[in-house]
Amino acid sequence: GWKKFAEGLKKEKAEVEARLAAALAERADVLIAERNQLRRQVEELSQKAQGEEELIGHIQGWKEHVAVLDAQRTDLEAQLAAQQEALETAEKERDQARAAMWDTQSRSQGEAEVISARAQG
């Protein structure tokens, strides 16, 4: 009886060890799959972070470009204001010259009329 009992225990022990090995192998497969998934997620996050850094770099470049454009716009506005002022000054000088010319013409015309009236008179 003892021999049969011992053989039964050995057989049961072998079955338990086999089930345990299968369970451990299955658990190892699950852990490996989880590790691989985490590695993929880390890689994806790393790529996203790199993409965001590139985007931040582009945004910084755009900000610098906008700053350059703003400076150019300010410069052009100053040039435009100076040209506008020069134009207004030139128009005033032209108007004054015209007025002076008309004044001279009318005085000459008035003197001519006086001379003509004297000559006739």
C-alpha cells in the first residue's frame, strides 16, 4: 500500500509542478506582453514629446519672425509718417508760392490798369 501511495504522491506532485510551470509560463507571457506594451507607450510618448519640442521650436521661430515683421512694420510706418509730413510741407509751400504768384500777378495787373488809366486819362 505504501508503495502505491508514494507513487500516487509522485504523480500528483508531477501534475502540480506541471500546472504550476504552465501557470508561471502563462504569467510570464502576460508580463512580457505588458512590458512590450509599456515600451511601445514610452516610445510613443517619447515621439510625441519630440514632436512637441519641434513644434515649440517652430512656434519660437514664428514668434521671432513676427517680431522681425513688427519691427519692419514700425519702420515702414515711421517712413510713411515722414513722407506724409514731407508731402504736407511741400503742399503748403506750393500753396504759398501760388498765392504769392497770384498776388504778384494781381499787383502787376493792377499797376498796368493804373498806368493804362493814366495814359488814357
